[in-house]
Amino acid sequence: MLIFEDIAPIKEYLFPLKSINQRIGFIPTMGALHKGHLSLIDASRSENEITVCSIYINPTQFNNKADLQNYPRVLQHDIKMLQDAGCDILFAPDDQVMYKEKAIIDLKFGPLESLMEGKYRNGHFNGVGLIICKLFHIINPNTAYFGQKDLQQFIIIRQLIKDLAFDVNLCCLPIVREPDGLAMSSRNARLNKDDRKISGIFYKALNLARIFLLEHNNIEKTEQQVKNLFEKYPAIHLEYFEVRDSETLEPVNNIENHQQISLFIAGYIGDIRLIDNIYLFS
Ligand code: PAF
């Protein structure tokens, strides 16, 4: 696997390959890789001649300094995982490379970001949008692969490439889960033993809500079911549970009026924030 840390050399390497129609699949990450990321690498390898992964902990998308400082950093371990997974190229820049000068642009995503992650993490999607634009300009991929765990992020990036006319296909792949249902996430590595034991509750809550909502078609009562469940777990702080249209993220009042609905959840165990979602009909 080739490793690039700077922009010019990776662009010089990829440009001629792209011009002879070698397809480039791209997986942007912040490292601390897990099986969820590996499923994206696998998908890219099966659809493209070249698979590029980036590892960069993007400071502009963190609204919480401690979260940025505590984000797991295990580059050597990640490199080994990528080599074993057959990734061709790793782009691993540092802050000097990605933000030589402070960016002053401010990306707004209107109704797509005034809720859920955007509401609770002020400025988060500006940072995500900014880094994705930069990475797409550098890598110029044919297809970029993302995980469904960050479904709101995926929808926002889809809007971004549409609005800014990026010539990139997007692919959203299913969440990979631990045996107890916990969605794989880089932040899971920070859970202590006791917290890890109860962290499967997020997925349990989503499934309970799904069954209840399909039976009763009553959003308020479904929300109450979820709240009741979390009351039994004082170590967990439920931040939000929301029922939204999977495409537009509009709130859902009646499940019969939407073709695709997702249930979203977020909360804290200690200082570790976890998010998850499932589709209602599947
Ligand atoms: O999902 C992530 O890991 C990050 O938000 C991303 C897309 C790599 C941008 O920094």
C-alpha cells in the first residue's frame, strides 16, 4: 500500500491513472478503523481498479474540544488493517497540509442540518462539508463510500455534491454491528467495560420503537416507549430519538404518508456520544 501525506504527490500519482479510465473508489475516514470501514473497502475493491482510503481527524467538525482530543489515534494499527484489507493507497495528511490557512467559508445545509446532529453539534456539518470538498478535489474519486450509521451526514454530502456539481457517485452501505447490536464506531473503543455492557441498548431501543410504531402508527407513544426504556439506564443520557423521512429528513407524523422512514437515536454514556439508526420498513 502506498502512503501519501501531502496533496501534490497523491494528485500527481492519481491523475494519470484516472485519465486511462482506472476507476478510483474512495473511503474517507478519521481512523480507528473497524469492520464497518472494512466493508466499505471491500465494496470499493469490488467496483474499482484503485481503492484510496484517507485518515484525517478533521478538527473543524468537532464542536467539543475534549471529543477531538480524546478521539482514538491508532495510525500504525490502521495501516496494518488497510494493508490486510487490500487497500491500494492511504492518504494521511496532518493539519498543516489540510488547513495551511484557516478556512473562512461557512457551509449551511438549511433544513438538513437544523435537526439531530446539526442541532446538537453546532458547526459540525460545515466542518464535514469543508473537508469532503477538499478531499474530493484532491482524490477526484469515481465513487465515495460511506456508512449508514451517519445517515444524516450521508444525506448532507449527497446534497453537497449535487449543489456543487461534483462528479462523484455516492454509496451508502449498511451498518456493521457487534453481536449485541451496538453499531460499530471508532468511539466504541473508548467505552469502559461496564458502559460497553449497556451500550447495546441503543439498538434495542430502535428495534422496540420500530415494532411499536408499525403496530400503533403513533409517534408520540413510540417516543414515550423509548424514554421509558432509557429511564432504566441512568448511566445513559438520551439526547434524541427521532422518526424522519429517510430521504428528506422531514419529521414523520403518519407512517402511511412516507415510503422510506428512518428511526434515529443519539445519546451519551459518560462523555462518549453514540448514534445509531434503522430503517422502519426492511
Ligand atoms: O464519517 C467520518 O468519519 C467523517 O465525518 C468524515 C466523512 C471522514 C469526514 O471527516
